[in-house]
Amino acid sequence: MSKSSWLDSRWMAVVGVACLLIVLFLQLVYIADQNSASWDEPNHIYAGYRSIKYADFGINPEHPPLVKMLAAAPLLAMQLKIPDLENRSHKWEGWLGGKDFVFQNDADKILFRSRLGPVLLTVLLALLVFFAARDMFGKIPAFIALGLIVFDPNLIAHGSLVTTDVAPACFLFATVYAFYRYAKAPSIWRIVLVGVAGGLALASKHTGILIFPILALLALCELLWCKLTVPDATRNAISYRKKAVQLLGASALAVIISVGVLWTFYGFRYASRPGGLELNPPFTQYIQNMPNQVQARALTVVASARILPESFIYGLADIIMSGSNSSVFGKVYSHGVWFFFPTVFAIKSTLPFLVLLALAFVAIAMRRLKGRREILFLIIPPILYFVVAMGSNTNFGVRHILPIYGFLSVLAAGAAGAFIRNNRKWAYVFSVLLVFQAISCLRVSPSYMAFANELWGGPANVHNLLTDSNCDWGQQLKSVKRYLDERGVKECWFAYFAEGVLDKGYYGITCKPLPTVEGSIFGENPKPPVSIDGPVLISAGVLSGFRYGPGRLNPYEQFQSLTPSAAIEYGVFVYDGHFEIPQAAARGEMTRAYDLLDAGEIDQALAAAREAVRLAPYLMNAQLTLMNILQRSGQTQEAQRALEKAITLAKTVEPEFQGRAAANLERYLERLRKEQKE
């Protein structure tokens, strides 16, 4: 039986699709079992559990509830210890409450059950990609598109975790595909389906709001095409007006349904929390922190009119205000950079996918790929999504642009089908590329998160190019435990990326902790000595200086030039030997100084702060610690001198990174001087 005749057989095609989906499912389930908890998961799972069990949407409001509730649903039958609420801020309640919820119970069982929901959404996305490609271009492109998705390492890495990344990829694609079907053959039920899918996209992630401008642009394209394709002026005007009214009415209905679906996930209740509980901090207070007052007023109007649930609006404000450092090609920035996501896309996408995508644009330029509507429906959504991502100040990882992959896979597959129709020999080329795709994906298993394509040195080099969830999200603790047990290691040090958020002790890891930004934020503040002996384990996210900053601001900078003894899942690096770590020790002294200050031991706190300055005289934060304690002890003049030294350091030590801090400190100094004069 020839290839085409095999595909022409309906039952054989069904078997082929089923086999590929099973391969995808098995990869996802395997990774769900292999990975320890990753950074966000306990927070999401706990929030989802409280959403279902107590109708409490005040935990983790920065993300809508769909994925969290889906993940928590299998836990309802379990007998679990539920941590008490402590009236902390919504972020701290989510992070620390989530940590207690997961690790004070059977964490492995909780995680595996919770991960099955996202796994099913990933499989659903693959199935939708197949159907869309078949409807648009035929069976051969449909199988090519499905093959690209089934062996996409980024989708596998994040499709097996309880995060809000694969769900928007699934439902944004589903919404556009539903609208494509409506555009081809309008009906009330098809536009209802658009609205339902759009509502699921909104309930998946706040970026689901982008579905509205996407649909508006696609509707506009439909109108323009209608105007261009009717030659007679009178008929043109009538047809155009009819089409405009139809699309306007359909779009309005879709928006109403979408918002209605979103409300169902909040139980049609505006208030975020039940029983008189309030968000912490309250919405009116929190929204005052928004730098853009136009946006703040707009959200206030939406809240006053109760157009959207309070928790959803609160989350929108949180997302707008969020930002992060960026790390690209080993350089750390104190802000988002526009080229982050283009770089991530080039490094984290497989080479076969990039080749097929390039051929797609060649096919469009050569007019080999037919179908005006199909091309627009596959190009406009990812371009808009990508442009918005490039303009954001949050540069974490490829997971934030996962929604573009479904559209681009179908586009690439459609072009492949066009080349094959033109010359059957192209089928061999694309078969080789799909085999390459599978090999490139499977060879990195189970470390899918650390994938980088061969052009950039593969997964072994990704930590030198990118950081955070592009290679390390704290998910390697099971592998770390195996590494330590195999070598009989009992004494070690660990600078762990998710310190304070995840529990290393649950996995039996007894390494002494080293200071990290995350640990200091969440109350884990080790105080190491100046000299330590290995093994020293350092997470890729810590090693990069992504959180602390570049160069001398990174207490682990020296390790960047050393060859590690081992690389555990390309995300945790092991160093053997004797090491001097004065800055890490200084940060421990800074922590000790504040602890002593809180205990009322001013003299001892001052001594610890001076020791921090001695160990790291180039560190702005050490001077600021000294300043704060001097102020508390009433030594105003010396405190001001410490502040002046901190400003000088901010301007001279990695000034590009610390420039914003220098400006803020200068304003503070001016205010102090003004108060002294008064």
C-alpha cells in the first residue's frame, strides 16, 4: 500500500493519529513521574484546591482558575492536611501555603494526579492541530503537523506541569480554529463554539484577552476580502454591509459567551473570597501601585461596573505591574529586553521546525501555498501574540510563547504539503525532517526543559545562553537525590534556585543551603562560612546571576569559569574542591544583622552589618544594611555616609544593572537632607 493510499484509508488514519497521541501521552506521563515539583506547581495546586473546596479565589489571583481547578480536582477524594490561612499577602499565602499543602502530604501522589489535567490539555492541543491542518490543507499536512507537536520538547516539558502555559496554547488555538470554521460556513452553533473556546482561553491565563484583538483582526480581514472579491460596486456595497452586520453580531455574541464562561469559573460571584474574607492587599489599595494611572482608572471602571470578577481584574493589575530581570547570551539585564523572545524562539525551537517554517514563508512568497483565509488565520494570531510578548517586561521563558507553536506547526505542515504536491520527492525530505524532529526531542529525555537545538550547542549549552524556565525551574531534585546516593555523598552545599518555595528535605536531600535571592525572599536565610569544601551544587538559575545580577554582584560568579564535575539534567552543576565564598558569607551576615535587629540586639546587629561590608566592600546591599541599622541606632550622620557609599557603588559596580537603584537612592538621600534642614 502506498503512502497516500495508507492515508486515504480512514481507519488506518485513525490508527496513525491514535498511535501518535499515545506516544505523546506516554512521554508526558513519564516526565510527570520523573520530575520533582517545579517552582510554580505547589502554589497553583493549593490555589486550585481552595478554589474548588472553599470557593476562595483570593490565593494566587494573578492567574485565572481553570488549570488550577483542573489540577486540583483529582485531589478532592484524598484525605489531606490543609494549612491554616495566616492572613499573609496573596503571593505569600500562595507560595508558602502551597509549599505546606504539597509537602506536608504525599507530594509525589499529589503532583502526579494534578499533572494529569495539563497532560490531557496537551493531548487535546495536538488533536486540534491535526484537525485544523486536515481541514485547511489535507491529510498529509495534518500528519506532519501532528508529528511536529508530538515531538516538540517545549510542549512536552511544560505540558506535564501544573502551570498556566499549555492551557492558553490549547484554547487560543481552539478559538481561532472555531472562528475559521465559522468564517467558512457561518452558523449560530459555530459562533457559540467560538465563544465557549474564548471563555476557556480567558479562564486559562490573562493573556487569553488577546483573543479579542486577534478575532477582530481576522474579522476585518474577512470584511476586506469580501469587499475585494465582489466586482460590481452595488453588489459589493450590499454584500459588504451584510457581511459587516453578520460579523459584528457574531463577534458580539462570542464576546458575551466568552465573558459568561469566564464568570462560571468564579461561580458567578464578583467577590474574590467567601465569608467576608478580603484580598490581601485589598484591590483598591493594590491598584494604587500601578505606574500607569490610565490603566489603573480603566481597571477601576471595570471593577466598579463589575464587568469581570474581582479576582480576574486583580490578576490583570498584577500582570501589568510584573517585571523581571532578563538573561540572554550570559548577559543579565535589570529589565525586559525586546529581543528576548526572538532569541528564545531561535534557541528553543527544533531545527526541523525552523526549517519547515522557513520553507512555509518561501511557499507563501512563491504562491505555492494556496488559501488566503488559511494563511491569515495561521499568521495573524502568532504575530500578534509574539509582538505583545516582545513588548512585555517579563522575560522568563519559552513557555510564555507556547501558543504560537500550534499555529506555526499547521502553517509549516501546509507548506510541506504544497511542496509535496508539486514534486513527490519532497516527501522524502520532510520524512527525514520529522525523524530528525523525533530524535532531537527524545535524545534530551527526561530533561526536556533544558532543550536547545543543535545549532546552539544543544541542552549542554543552554544555561550559557538562557536561564529560568528555559533550563531550570527547580524540577531536578529527584535526579539530584539519585546522584548523591550513587556517590554516597552525605556532606554538601546547595545553592538551589527554588529555595524557600520547594522542600528539598522531602526528597531526602540534606545538603546545607547557600544564600539565594529566592531563599531570602521566603525566609530561608543560611549563614555560610567564608570557606567551604565541595561537593557544591549550584542551580543553573543561580549560577547565571539572573536574580542577583551580573559580574561581582553574583556571589557565585567564580563558578562560571570552572568546569563542573557533573551536570544533573543540565540544570544543577556540581563542583568539587575548596572554595572561598566571601560574598555569600557577607549575605549571610546581612541576614544575621536583620535577625539581631528584630531581636533588639542593636550592637550585635551593627557588628554583623560591618562584617558584611568587610567581606564584600563592593556590594551596595551591604552598605544599605549598615545604613538601616545605623539609622535604627540613631547614628544619623554615619548612616548617611553609608548611603552615599551605596550610591557610589551602584554607579560604579555594574552601573548598567544598578542604574535604577542608584537613581532611587539619590532621591532618598535628597529627601533625608531636606528633612535634616527642616
